[in-house]
Amino acid sequence: MFDWIRNDFTQTFWSKVDNPTNQRLINSILNSYNVMLNGLAASGMILGGRIVFRSEDNSTTDLLSGITKFYIHFTPTIPAEQVIGIVEYDPDYLEILFTA
């Protein structure tokens, strides 16, 4: 899933390379990818996810060099390696013998 997210992000926003780095570009990426992550969560592919653009990750030097960093946080579903059913005798059901 990590490889798929990385590849999907690259393919989705490759067309944005060389666009002006402004609030419109940042919001466009944030909004559209958050919608995509919400869709993956709604379909059960991931447990949840979000994308963020933080100032501490984007130094002035990077921004001047045309480098913008978005962090994608998500949790893929975990495969059920074992499904265990515990069987227990419940004596409380003996009360059924005394009802009409």
C-alpha cells in the first residue's frame, strides 16, 4: 500500500510540476488527495489517512529551489492472520429449563 500511495501521488500530481507554487496549488493538492484518502478509508482499503503541508517541512531554501513536501499519513488495513473463536460453556442458560 505504501508503494501504491507513493506511485499514485506522483502520477496524480506530475502535471502540477512547473506550476506556480502558491496557495491555490497547495490547496488543490491537499483537497484532492484528502478526498482520495477518504475514499480509500470509506471502501475499507485503509483505516484512515490525511495529507498535510507543514511549514517545518518546507524550508525557505527548499521552496526557493521549487521543492514542496507534502506528508501523507495513513494506516493500511492489517491482514487477519488468525481468526479465533473461543467456545465456553455458559451455565446461565440452564435457567431455560425452568421457564414455561
